[in-house]
Amino acid sequence: MFHKVVQLSFNSRTSLFLFNQKKVNYIASLNKSSIATFSTFRNSLDNNNSINKNINNSSNIVDQHHYKSNNLSFNIKRTMSTASNSTAGVVAEGTTIFKGHDQIQIDLMKEECIVVDRDDKPLRPGSKKECHLMENISKGLLHRAFSIFLFNEEGKLLLQRRALEKITFPGYWTNTVCSHPLWLENELIEEDAKGVRIAAQRKLKHELGVPFEQAPIDAFTFMTKIIYVSPSVEDAQWGEHEIDHIVVIKRKIDVTPEPNEVMDYKYVSWEELQEMFAAADRKEIKLTPWFRLIAENHLEKWWKDLDNVKQHVEPSDKIHRYCEC
């Protein structure tokens, strides 16, 4: 069953922009492929030790440069001519970087995300704007995120369709909630992924109106982490480069979507999700890249064993790497 919140706005996008006298052109194309590869420009960037350094050789790190998919293959080309040096995250006065975007979403870009290193160690706060500009992502800027997969008592997965007001991936279907823990004392707690679980509860209420008592912190189970990179196709100056903490929760909840965040939502079975993948392959709908990445590589074993999902939890220092970044 579909539950719809009517949206009446649509924002135009642009992929060519000026950033402190640096002209940067990002071209992202989606191609059907049995193997999808995320390219992170590491051979084309100047003085970028954070990207050029070797993959961490810890035995708990899974280094995966490709993932199987019938839907996505990101080919990203980046060309840059430099007139002068610029500071990452600082946008020139008078920029039109937010032109055409929703003011509420623009204001949310002031939130302070958690900038991390490749092993998910917090480094400093960074604004949501700074963390999502491809100009900074292409230089290795990485931040912490989380993805919620909420199942009802019947074992169906709650999906949302992102509002058209969203700056990245507007109108895309995705998992229950995907967002960021903030640089706040309680959301920085590492033990038992408590900070991430607190943030997950906060955003479940913000985006879908779920009361705290219906989704207590202890009901969220941290499963694993992935790292990936992806530009936003509709506006390629923006993108994602995240270490994504995946959490699972099975609860009966009441949903009251925030229209500026969510334009639609529904519960699906595993079989219905496969039908959505096929529809995305036919370009009838759009799915966020992180959602499909997680679904095709991790989700099935958890879904089939929801009542014993804790036995599938992976060590907190294990990171599945889906990009050379």
C-alpha cells in the first residue's frame, strides 16, 4: 500500500559551476552493467595523500572495489583548470551554489557532520555543505553516515521516497532513513555504536514522525559499515562520500512523514524489492546507490533471519570498501 504526501515543487539543477576561481566539470553517467564500479578520481587529483595512500591492510578491513549490480555503473570524469589556490569547504562570495534549492534544505546544510578518516576515526566537525560538495569529496573528504532498515511485524521493509526538495538524490526511493550523526557529545559515543543509534532515533522521528517510545535506542542493532562514493546525478556539484553505519530494527510504528523530507513511503517484501530493482533497470523509478549497494551485498541474510539478526553483526572495525577512496 502506498501512502502519499503531495509535493508541488521541483528544482532545476546544474552540473557546471565555479568554486573559488577553480572551474570544475563533473560528468556522471549511469550505464547498465553486471559490475558497477565507483571511480574516485584518485589518479587525477593533485597532492591528495589521503586518497593516494594504500588501502588499510588490517585483517578486519574488507577491500572491495566493485559490487555486483544490474542497475548502476558510475563513470565519472573530472576536469579542472586552476587559477589560484582555494580552501576546502569555503565557497566564494556571491556563489549560486544553492540556486533553485529549497530554503529549509539549505538551512540544514549548516549542520555539523563528523569528518572521519578511512578507518572511521573522528577528525573534526564539518558542515553538511562542506561534506557533500564534490569539490571536497574529490580531495578525499569523508564523513560518517548511517542507514536504517526498519521492518514491521510481518517482516516487510519500510522504504521512503526522498522529497523533491532534497539537494542530493531528490525523488529517489531508498531505505527507511539515511542520514548523519552530528558532531554532538551524545552522537559521538563510539561504544556499542550508541552515538549512531541515538542519531538514528532522532532522524526516524524527524523524517517519518516516529515517536521515540516506538523506536527506543536499544531496539536498533548495528550490523556493519560500508564506504562508498557517488555524485548526485541531478546536480553533480553535490555527492556522497561516506562511511555508512547500517542499523536494523524490527518494530511496529506509526508513520507521519515530514513533507520536506519524504514524498512517499511503503512497506515491501523481498520479492517486491526485486521488482523495484527491475523497475529501476527499466528506468521507471530511481533508487539511491547506497541503498542498492547494501541491499544487493548484505541485506538478504539479515532479512531472512530477523529474529536472530544479532548473530550476523560484524566487528565495528570491519569496513566493506566499495570504492578506491
